[in-house]
Amino acid sequence: MSFAAFREMNARASAIPGAIRLELGDPDFVTPVHIVDAARDAALAGFTKYTLPAGLPSLRELLAVKLRERNGIERSPNEIVVTAGACGALFTAMLALLEPGDEVLLPDPGWPNYPPIVEAVGCRAVYYPLDLRAGGAPDPGALEARIGPSARAIVVNSPGNPAGQVLSGEVLSSLLEIARQRDLWVISDEAYEDVLFEGEHVSLTGDRVVSIFSFSKSYAMTGWRVGYAVAPDAEVAARIARAQEPVTWSVSSVSQKAAEAALLGPQACVAEMREAYRTRRDAALAQLDAAGIGYVRPRGAFYLMVDVSAAGDDVDFAWRLLEDAGVAVVPGKAFGPTGAGYVRVSLSVAPDALAAGIELLTTLLKRLA
């Protein structure tokens, strides 16, 4: 599993004028105006100083309410740490919980930044497969078979990147039970909690669970860099906050005020973006169905895994698609061995560009097949 493939695709696509950028995971929407206005007002009022490493108490109080009302997670503000996006939450949580040499179980296919984070804290990644034919659900038995004596944590991602899996409460409960029996931490990445098309988003909670959330995808706030880690107790939260101190100290004070406005303001913007992604997904699936091309039906997040195995190697196909047609996608192998034979298409682009990119993809795939 390698982040290098995504980085290289991104760099090559950036150098091609007019390329159709279906490799990006960045919403094409602008941050809602009431959030921007709150940040501007805070900056003009001089709210530009350091905050506590764990984040503004006022923001953590709002997050405690949100977690209780929307996620069914009962946590106090002292058990919540505001971080530099979900990336910062994942990194500081692992830094706080793990020791060098520990093993961390990661989903395959999974977000390609997981392995570098695991490696950065001196640990080793072990992969458990997701069944793409079954919509990206993990096989608890196959997962348990990969748990060795050095295993210390498991990362669970729902809704998931890149396959769009939404794990049921039953599946999540079985994973949580395995973790309990094997004395593992569960790191629950829920960054796409609000990008849900089918099923129900279920949040994990427990005395060995650290949950990861983000404002990036829900509110189109990727550049504001605000996420948060939810710890099972105040002592673990304090360790996560201490781990953040030498890296960023705290999240931007202005960004934290923007996050408060996101929580307090109208939520229609979240639903509008979700429905736009759903419309794009449905249109893309209809295109692929008409062309007779297989895919993994995403139930959440804003990605689509397209089966290009008929053309041979997915990495070769992705480069060919960029060079011949000017369309950038991410080869499935970038997300792990189970992603072989697929490419990931992002739905976070304008509908016209998405339709044109898929049309060029299907044309090349038919020609090579």
C-alpha cells in the first residue's frame, strides 16, 4: 500500500492543462458563507492568539453536545481534543496510544495515508482485507487471523475511503468484540460521517475506542484543518493533547471559531452537499451500467471504485488514461493489494467533468479490453 502512487498521479495531472481531475478527494464546494463570516469576524476582533493544545473550551463543549445528539457518544469536553484535521487526530492518537514496534491493523483497501502515519510513530502496518464484492465489508474471521502477539490497535473506517463501505452495527459490534478479546485499541475513522447515501452511520464507542472526526468533508472545510479526537477518558485525551504540542501546539484559533459557527449555524448546507454527491454517484453508476462496466457501489463517502481488470494492470491503465485522455484517477493498488484491478474515481468534481471523465474511461477500457 503506497501513498506515492497518489502523489505521483496528482503531480502529473497538475502539469497537464485541462486535465479532468478525478483523483482528488477535496470537495468542489466552497465553505458556507456563515462559516467564513464567523472566521472573519473573529480575526477582526483580534481572536488570533494561541489556544489550549486541546482546543477552545467553548468548541469542545459544542462538540460534546454534537457527539451526544448525533453520534450517541457520551463524552465530556475534557475527553475531546481538537486537532489539525482528521490527519492530526490519527497521528496524535497513535502517538499517544502506541509504542515503537507495535502492530496496527489497517483496512485493505484503505486510505493510503494510514501506513505513513503508522510508520511515523515507529509501528508496523498489518492489513486485513475488505470484500469488495460484498460492498467493502470486512470478514471478522480473516481480520482475527491477522492479529499477532505485537498487535496493539485496529483502524476501522466507515463510511470508507476508497470503497464507500458503510459498516452495519452488527459488523462493528463483532469488530469491537474481537478488539476487546485481544486487548486492542480501536481507532474509528468517521471523517465521512455526513456523506451517507444508504444505510445508517453507526459510531463506535467504548473504553478502548478513540473516535476520529473532521469538519473537512461535512462542511467543505478541508483547508481550515479542523478535526477532533474523542477519547474514552480524560487521561487518554490529555496524552493526545500532549502529543499535539510539539507538532502544532494547537489548531488555528480562527479556524476553531469557524468550526463553532459550523456547529451552531444552519445544517442545510451539509444535506445539500450530500445530495449533490448522491446525484453524481447515481449518474456515474448509470453511465457504467450502460457501458457494462463493473464497480463497487458506494454507500457513503464520495468515491467510486471502478473495475478495470479487463484492461490488465490498474496502475498501467491509470497512467494510460492520463496520458491518452487527460483523465486522472487513482490506481486501486495505491489503496492496498485488494484494490488491484480497480481505479478510484472521485465524485467531488463538477457533474460535467465527472461525466466526461467516465466517458473517456469507458472508451479506453473497451478499447484495451
